[in-house]
Amino acid sequence: MKSAEEVDQDFSGGRYEKAPPHPKETTMDDDTIAKCVFSAAEEAFAAMLGLHLMPGEPKIEKQEDGVGSERVVALIGLAGCYNGTGIMSCSPALACRLSSKMLAEDLPVINSEVLGAMGEISNIIFGHVKNMLEKQFGPLALSIPTIVFGRNFRTASIGERCVTVTVKVEEDNLNLCMCVSRRPSHSQHDSAQP
């Protein structure tokens, strides 16, 4: 099994090519987003955690989680020809199991190590999504992850398209949501100015 640093190196420039100077496509569709998100998660979980993911049906929606349940949520920003947010969420129990597996230590409760590991997992998954999307749509950049743990909160994104892919990890669900909006070109932006 590869370390997080080895997997991150594979995704951030080791094995995968840089974005082409002229992207092939200009419109990102829901199917493309869903396929990239699942593929990135499947590869990251196999390489880094030795886990197999079972895919669920992608959902097209504006909101991610419901109020009332305790969740761990990682948010990571996307900027470039498209702007948006990658959102990974799961139960605290799954977050502890994934973090324990990744860090090779017993982490039965949410603490800074678990939150850090969840940030790293989200960074690897959405970093790989970014690399795949760049090949079709041009240069993109990611922010550093923000991790939230709590109860009775809801996440939402203002993106034009939001696709949530729910995968089964062992006996629990992991939600991976990608919300994106096409960034107006400079020429469109300039012509809109008075």
C-alpha cells in the first residue's frame, strides 16, 4: 500500500500529464463530473487505503447534507476556467476508520489527526479530479481543504452544476460532491463593464 505522500505525488504531477495549453472541451457536463469524481475516489482508496468502493447513482443537486446528522465534511475550492467546490462528507465513525487505516493507528474518536487525515484524503481525491478535468477544460487550481465536524448544519454551494456521487465504503456511505460554475471569460467580463 502506498503512503499518502506517494499517492499525492502520483496525482499531483508524478504519473499524470499537465493540462494541455488548449482544452478540447468548453462545457462541463454532469456525467463528466460524476465519472471523474468516482474514478479519482476509486483510485485513491485502492492505492492509499487498500479499499474497494461500491458506486451509487450520481445525484444532481444544490444541497449536500441534511440537518440533524453528525458529519465530518471536507471542503476544497477549485479555481480557473471553472470555479467551484469539492465536498467530501461522511459519518464520524467512517472518518475515524479511514483515518485509522491511513495513519496506521487506532483513532476511535474525532480529533485533530482524524480531521487532518480527512483533509488529506479530500485533497488527494479532488486533486486527481482537478488533473482529469484540466485535460479537457484547461488549467485549474485547488485551495487547501477546510474540515468541519459537527451536528445540525447544512452545506450548500452556489455552483451552476452540483453532482453528488455516493459511494459505499465498507458498511457506510461517503458523499463526494463537486459544484462548479463556468468562469466568465475576460472578454465577456470586459464587455459587461459600463
